[in-house]
Amino acid sequence: MTRAEVKGLIGSRWAPVAEGMHRLRGVLETVAAPLLDLFIRIWLAQSFFASGVLKTINWPATVFLYTAEHPVPGVSPAVAAAIGTGFELVCPLLLLIGLFTRAAALPLFAWALFLQLTYAALDAQVYQILLLGLLILRGAGSISRWTARSRRIFPARRYHSPGRSLLSANFSTTGRCRSACSWCD
């Protein structure tokens, strides 16, 4: 429900319900959605990292898997095993901390899709494909190393000077600030 619709209900008997729904939506967007994004990243990282560790522990079986079960066309089984296991060990760590999430989710998405289409169609892989696609489209969310880093490097400034920040979105072409601040009063 948009703010205009909420304002349209002011004075009616449904106004408290609409305002409560508006507040609930705000809480869900600021608290529940980032926690859900974090849970999705943790679950995906755990499943792929565990697979990579198991492949590392039993390397001859991993090479045999890439030889007999699902060979990668045009690549030798040993090289395919090394690349696949490397992606399964490095990309989940990046997903877990939320750094380069889209780039880390892309090879895992391609790998899960390849296995789903060529080797064995499993329901868990369908969920992984959908959730990795979500991470590719949306990114890590607000609970990630990238957002923590960007907040530290580029902190929000409360006061500014029109002469110092020419590229800011708050300034018009005349150099006057569009927002109300202490510098432009």
C-alpha cells in the first residue's frame, strides 16, 4: 500500500489498519528481508562448501565422477574436477561474507543448472538454482561485507557545501541545494 493510499484512508475507519500494514511492511523490509537474505546465503554456502570438501577428501573418486558420471565436454576429467572443486570451495566463502556475491553465485548457478540438466534432476538443485538466481539479480542484501565496507568508506554526510560537492544529486545546475541544510539557508 502506497503512502498516498494510506493518506486517502485518513479519517476512515480503516485508517489504523492501513497505518499498521504500512508499519509492518517497513519492518519486514528493514529487518526480515535482510535476515532472510543472510539465511539463504548461509544455506547455499554450507551446501556447496560441504560438497567441495567431500570432493577434496576423496580426490580419486572425484576424478572418476568427472570421468564416468558427468563428463564436461572439451575438458579433461582432472582439470574439470579441479575447476569444479575450486569453485565449490571459494565461491561459498564469498557468498557467506557477502563479498562479490553476484560474481560468486554465477558459477555456482551454472554448475547447479548443468547438473540438473545433464546428471540428475533433484528438487534441492532446483531450489539452489532459484536462490542463486535471486542472489545474482538482487545481490547480497544489507547484511554483507560489501555494504559494511561501503558505509565505512562513504559515510553519509549531514552537512555539505555547494562548492565542495558538485556531483551530488541534491544540487541543481545553479549550485543551490535542493534539500534543506544549514549551508544553504
